[in-house]
Amino acid sequence: MNWTDSLDIAIALDDAHPDISPLTIGFVELRDMVMALEEFDDDAEKTGEKILEAVQMNWIEERE
């Protein structure tokens, strides 16, 4: 999984962190959480605010 897989990342985050609200996560913390996912295999430098926002929005939608 890499940064372009924002929906897959959101699903993995939801599975890994059911007790955390995606509404309360800042982008730095979100990036660190994504990087810690076992399935994730991409460079931290390849992301930015737009990508992290897409991940966060997909995670919010997964919760709804």
C-alpha cells in the first residue's frame, strides 16, 4: 500500500484504531499512523497535505 491508496489506508486505519476519531487527528499524527501500518510501504517524503486530507476524509466516511 502506498500514498495513492487513500481508501485502503483509511480502511486499515479504521481497523487498527477503532478507538480513535479521525476528526481529532492532526496531519503529523496521521502521517505517523499511516507509516506505522504493517501493510504500508512508501516514503514519508512522498506525502503532503492533500494526500493526508484525502486519507482523513476517507477515514471519516468509513466511520459513517
